[in-house]
Amino acid sequence: RPGIAYVIDKTLYLAPTARSPAANTMRSCRGPGFANRDSGLAPLPASRVSLEVVADSGFVPLPAGALEPSAEELATLVNELYAALSSGATGGMGESDGGIVFQGEGDPLEAAAVVLETVGLVAQRRNGLAFRLNTLGLCDAATLD
């Protein structure tokens, strides 16, 4: 479903939320090079206002009013992708596997429980996948507990 996952190069990006503790989005805080297609970085819109989407990334913001994805939904996406790639496209030892990154329009720490549960669900079915979390690093103290 639109707004919860996209792929750049060989990396699967999961967007667990559109919420952010800051006035800016994750992508807009990365500077203009992050949105510039020719920069060699992620080809994504620069801000919430920019809805122009680069088709090859598959990124679209979570539609307004849409429910955020559950951990089960995100884990299913990961499992489906890796099942489709099981023909050896990720390399025998994972050397060409870009892993999984939690980052979308919002800050993944705003959905910390979903992120943690997603990793746990994936780990039950797949061993050794690399996960990364891109965050602004701002969160409520309760999130750290």
C-alpha cells in the first residue's frame, strides 16, 4: 500500500509513520542534496509540501488520514521481498544486500514500538538481516523506557 515502503538501490526503506517531533520531515532535514536526483543520494521529495515523486524509488508519502502500518504489515513486506530475492539476487553471504532502513516522511522513533516489533517478527523468520534506523534523535522520554 502506498506510503509504507520504497526501494533505493538494493535497500528496502520502511516508513512506519508520518509523525515527526520536529517542524520538518526527516527528508527535508537532510538538505537539498538529499532530494536532488543527481546528487547520488536518495531521490525523494524535499519536504512535505513537495509531492513530486521520483517513480524509480517507489516512495510516496503516507496519504493524509491513512492508518500507519502495523509491525505485521511491515514484517510481511520484508519477508515477501526477501522471498522474491531468494534466487540469489542478494548474494550468497548478503554482500550485495542493502538491508532494511526505517525512514520515511516521519521519524521512526515516533513509532518505536512498531519498529521494535517489526524487527522481532522478521528475526523469527529470517536470520542475519541488517537493520538501520534513520532518525532526528528527538523523542519523548517515555520512548526511551
